[in-house]
Amino acid sequence: MKKVFFVLILCVVPIYAQTTLRDLVKNPDPFHGTLTARVVAHPTRAALDMAAWVNNSLLASPGVAAEELPRTQYLEAMDLRPGNVFSRIEDQASGMGLSKSSLQSPLAFMAVKRAATVELHWDVLGKIHERLAKIPGLRASRLFIQPPTKQVPWKKKGPKTFFWIQVDLAPGTQGAGVRDDDQDGYPEYFGQVNSELLGSGFAGFENWVNQVYAAQELNDTQILDWAQQLASYWYPSYNTDLVWDLPETGFPSAKGDSLFLKMLGGQIIEDASLVIRGNPLGIPHFTVIAIPGKGPLAQRGGGEPAVVDRASQPEKSQPAKYADRQLPENYLANMERVGQELQQNGESFSAWDASLLPQRNAWSKFQASLPAGQMGFEGKNGWLFFRKSLGYTVGGDLSKQDSNFLPLPALIEFKGVLEAAEVNMLFVPVPPKTEVYPELLPQGDSSLIGKIINPWSRKFIRDAQDEGMEVMDLLPEYIAHRRDSGKLQKILYQKDDTHWTREGMMIAAEQLARRIQQYSWYAELKPNTSRFSSRDTLFSRLGDIVERLPADRQALYPAVELNGSRVYVNDSVPYAGGKGAPIILIGDSFTGVMESVDCHNGGVGAHIARLTGLDVEVITSWGGGPNVRQKFLKARKAQLESARLVIYMMTARDLYQYPEGWEALETP
């Protein structure tokens, strides 16, 4: 077996000895590469963020096809210090007057900006980012902090710390006196931040960096949590997902991802601790991080069984397993509801769609007017929306897509695999925010409140159930809870995020719990709700759409405090379902928010367990709702012996033009 070993490279070009992280496989196009592989010797958050964020070809040109050439432009010296951001600029790292250790310990600007906003509510870096963005071609990449030295005196006023930012020029941009000294493909210069911008919160930020962010090494659980947070945050722009169940002896294994093996020329990466797979443009990209001595960390198979109150369980064998094949009330109610909607809107989906055409055309025109790489946009009253959600809403009949984008054949195939193992399946397409709050979209108005604006989503439910697949239809319940006498009753989605609030999540959990309690096998499993409890909590979150806006608009939307509700067993142990659970919840980020990120142990899976009294295992594939099927079967095929129900939950927007397509299941 041919092996690849990789080390942390220190760039020895000039005095600029800043830590540089090298790709394992040299890609001739650093802006559209398909692999970024790094090693982190000491896994602080600062080091992990540097490895993930800086010079990662995944992040180089989001939403821009490789054949699109950058616009050539030249910046004068005055353009390099916009908005009074910098009190001084230097064209070389040596001009900053920093110590060697400070030069070798930069921070990833974009990662620190987000962390400081969420954890400290210090938005100065966001404002700097906004001012730099006003001049196309400028991008803050690294941040340097150093206390003053005797050799470099400091002014009497202002913070007693040197605070510098490295600014990279976008491909095709040139600046007066700006060179590419570190030879990473981006010409760079350095600006000392104007002390008047930093404010009173700077001291707290500096202490946090020195004592926490760049000082404390994370344990295995914290590293994995960091990786899940990152994959979930990158997902809207880069379609990312954490790769689980890495092999112990090199990645990928001989039976692993064939595309990855091809990219590496058949080589194996030793000691891969974390792998994040992205696919923003239909071409997979892998971010690999190795932490010496850690081995692979994303291991679902190594977890403990679900937390079970053994005293409440009978000392006898479980009843014979069988799938409930009765025609459920939910199935019949769905078919009746969609039939009534058709009667009220022209008797056919085409006629229904025609009645909405002027509004849909206006939204289609608006979507086409957005720049190619802009994935988020502003609606009304401070609400933000995701471009792909609007694309699904105006995309038309899902059954008319090309064959590789068709969801139904793949879903029916998966349902067949589960039923052969006597396991029920319940499909839950989560409505996008565009269809729950259409009046808040650009060119929307109050006449759209409570109105179904995408008849083709209703046709999909009917088509799926015509094929014998039961669907949990959340949209009618969301519309019913949205408004009461014209006043906002419940906010079901986060205003600046693609995901639901606690209130929206709880509606889904309650509907699913009611359905689970109707399965014929439910009572046989001796459910015990008394062992569960929940506690309200608060958590801070920067919405995942914020940094998908134009850079000069992002600072208008700071991190916000949200309500959560954590689930506990015996009033003390945070609930985490595991192997052997009778209910398995699989899907995309909607299964992970408030569960494995943010407030933790308070997501939809934990609350289904609390409401039903049955254990629930959650398997989240952050950017891979359509193709979590294969990952589930690889990781949990043996689990089908104990499972009674698989709840397949994913955002409905990925039913339309999912970038990777719906892959066929691999047969053993």
C-alpha cells in the first residue's frame, strides 16, 4: 500500500515565516482544487480554524464555475486602506515589526470574526470586513495580535496591543506595490487596524484569544463538535458533510470512496482524523485534517447504546419484529387534504400553477438578478432567505427533472430495503422558509399569508403516497400556527437562518410523536415517558444566511439569542440516543440543529424520544439529505435488526436539483 505522510510546513520565504499549510496533492488551479489536507499538531480552535479556513480551495470561489475568469482590475494605494480601517499599511510582513512567534501564529480572520460575533458579541471584525468589501478585490485572510515591545513604541492613546490584518487580493486584482510573497496565489499586504475602531470590547476579545481560543487544546469530543459545527455552517454555500466511520488504517480504505482514491492516484492518507466532503458545484472536494496520535474521530459505531431506564424494561425477550402495514390515518388525511386543495385551485396542478404564474415569474426574475455566487438575500422586516429555497419554490414540477435529480425512485428503493427488514419508513420533507413566510420575500405582500405558493410540492406528496410511501406533511400545520387574527402567533423559522426555531421544531416533533404512537408495534415496546424531562435554555447563533449576503450587508445582522429546550434522562443526564434504538432518525441539518450543535441534546430527535418514551438514534448528514441513505446502510445495516421505524427527514429544497443527484444504493 502506497502511503502519504504530511507535515506542517513553515514557509521560509523572507521574514514572513508565517505558518503555511500545504495541500497533499498539488492542484494546478489553487482556486478550484478538489483536495485540501492539513495536519494540526496542537488542536486548539485557532489551529483547527487555520487548517480549515485558510487557503482552502473549497472556499476560493463559491458558486463560481472554474471557467469563469476573474475580472482584471488595478487598485491605487488609496484603495488599499478603505473606510479609515487602517492607520498604517505595509507591503511586507517584516514591516509590521512583529516577533517571529507572532508572525508564525496568525488567526483565520473569517473564523475569528464569526466566533467573536457569536460568543462575545464583539462585531468589530464584522465591520472591518464590511468596509473592506466596499472595494471589490479585497479580502481579509489572517489576523495578527501582539502586545507592544520595547523596540516598537505605542501611542499613548488606544489599545496597548499591535493588531494587524493581512489582506489578500482576489485573483485578477493588482495593487500598488502589492506582491505575493508567500506564493499562495493571492498577493497580500498588511494593515494596522485603526485603534479608534476597536472600542472597549477589545480587551475582552484579546483575553479570549490568548486564554481560550488560541490556548486551550480540545479533547476528542470537543474536536468532533467543532467539525460538526463547521460542516453545518459551511453547508448552505458548499454543500458540506462530515465523513463518518473513517477507517483506522488510512483514508480512504480500499473499499472507500472511489472518487477520493482516484483523486489521490490510489494513495492513502495516514492518520486522517476528520474529513469534510463538500460539493458546491457538482465536483466533490475533501478537506482532510490529521491530528497526530488521535486517529479517526468521526466514529458512529463506537458510541454507547441509547440511555435506557433498565428498571422499567421487562425481563423478557422482545416480541417478534414486524413492519406495520396498515393504512394509516396520516396517509389518508394527506390524500384528502391534497385533493381538497386541488378542488379549490382549478382541479389540476397545472391550472393551480397558472393562477400563481405572475407572482412566480416575479420571483424567478428576482432570483436571476442575483449575482452567481450570492446564496443569501434580504427580504422584508429583517428576514433573510436562502437562494436555493427560492429556486425550489419556483422550480416547477419535480417529476420533470432529469433522471438523476428525481427523488421518488431513490426513496421508493430505500423504502423497499427497509420493508424487507420489517422496518417502517416515514418521509418528512421540511418546508423551506420561502413557503411558510412568502409575504416576507422580495415582491411579496400580505395577500400571500396562509397561501400555498408552490402547488408542485403538494403534487410530490400525492405522487409519493401513490407509490405507497407515507409522508409527514408539515406545511398545513405551519400555516395554521403562523397567524392568529392577523397577528404573529409563533415564529417558526429563524429570521436570519435556513432552519426552524424551537417552536417550529416542536410542531414537527409533536406531529411525529402522535404518528409513532399509532403504529401497531408501539405499545409492545413498553414506552416510558416518565424517564424524560426537558429544561429551557438559551443559545447564541449567527444565522447561516448572514455570511451568504454581500459582505457590506453582513454586519447588519449580528448573532442573536435563541430559545432551546434540552432533553434529560432522570433529570440529570443529557439525552443522547445510540445503538439499538427502535427509532432511527436520519437526514440533513434539520436533524442536527439543537441536537449536535448549538444548545445540544435538544433537537427534534431528542424531543421525539421524550414525547414517545422510545429511544431515538439520530444520524445527521449535514449536506447530504438525499444521499444519507447509503451512509445509513453502511454504518447501521446491523441496526435494522432492532429498528422498527426509520424517519427520513430532509429539507424539501433538496428535492429540486440537488447538486450531487440521487445516487442509486450500492448492493453488497
